[in-house]
Amino acid sequence: MKERLIFVITTMVSVTLCLVVLSMVGVLLFGLFNEKVDNNKIFELIGPAFQMIIGGFIGLLAGIKLNEPEK
């Protein structure tokens, strides 16, 4: 039961992380090639948010894996 819960949580976090990364990369590419947007402002806005999201999800995945019992 606990192993299945760990698997489900790990899968949900991984899928969410992938979707967030793909959407942020898409927005970044759209902003970089749009003439109306200042490129320097894009990096100021997305950089810290991107680092926080990635760090949080990686920390959660590492915590789950470290807390997993040995087989």
C-alpha cells in the first residue's frame, strides 16, 4: 500500500514537473521571438520562478526517494 502511494506521488510530481518545464520553455521562446517584448524583462521574471519550481519538485522527489525503504 505504501509503495503504491509512493509510486503515485512520484509519478504525479514527475508529470507535473515536465508540464511546468515545457510550458515555461514555451513561454520563454514565445517571448524571445516576439518583437513587442523586452528580452531582459523575460529573464528577470521567469528566472527566479523557474528555479523555485524546479528546486521544489526536485527536493520533493529526492525526499521521497531517500525516505523509501530498502528492498
